[in-house]
Amino acid sequence: MPERMPPAMLPGDTVLWSADIQRMITAAALEAAKAVRDDAIKADDVEDMVEAGIQRFLDRVGIDDIPAFRKDLSAMRAARETREALISHGLKAVVTVLLGGICTAIWLAIKGAK
């Protein structure tokens, strides 16, 4: 394919054909993509950042012994479950006593007890 000459070329003018421009754009895009890929955060980097963040948080709140902290959480859970069970059983006991007293009063009224 013969090259076409642009009209009125002046000294120092540069001619860029669309195919050349397209090649330059593609090369620039590929180079940019490579730079982004090289600078991207890796999974190991994320894991290290998370570990450091967790350790920093634990240091700030004063937790230095993780196994002891887990035991404390387990003890708090057991205490909460015990409290909930006591409330539930206590409520059932109160209702049972009240119903028993009401039924006894009704029965004594029917029997005519003095």
C-alpha cells in the first residue's frame, strides 16, 4: 500500500498514521497494566497487614495472653447461659406457685373450707 502524503507539509512537521497511533496506545496500555500488576497488593501483604492490625489492637486493649483471653470469654459465656437459665427457671417456678395457689384457693372455695 503506497504511503499517502499529507497536504502542505512544513519543515519540522511530523506525520503519524492511525496505525502508528494505535500501536503506541496499545504499548502504553500494556505498560500501564504491567505497572499496576507489579504494584498491586499481594495476598501475603494483606495477611501481614491484618496480623499487624490485630496485634496492634490487642496491645492497645491490654490483651497479651490469647489462651487466657479465650478462657475468659468461655467463662463469660457460661455465666451468661447460667443467668439466662436461672431467669427462665425462676419465672417458671413463680408461675407454677401462683397457679398452684390460685387452684388451691378455688378448690378450697368449692369444698367450703373454713
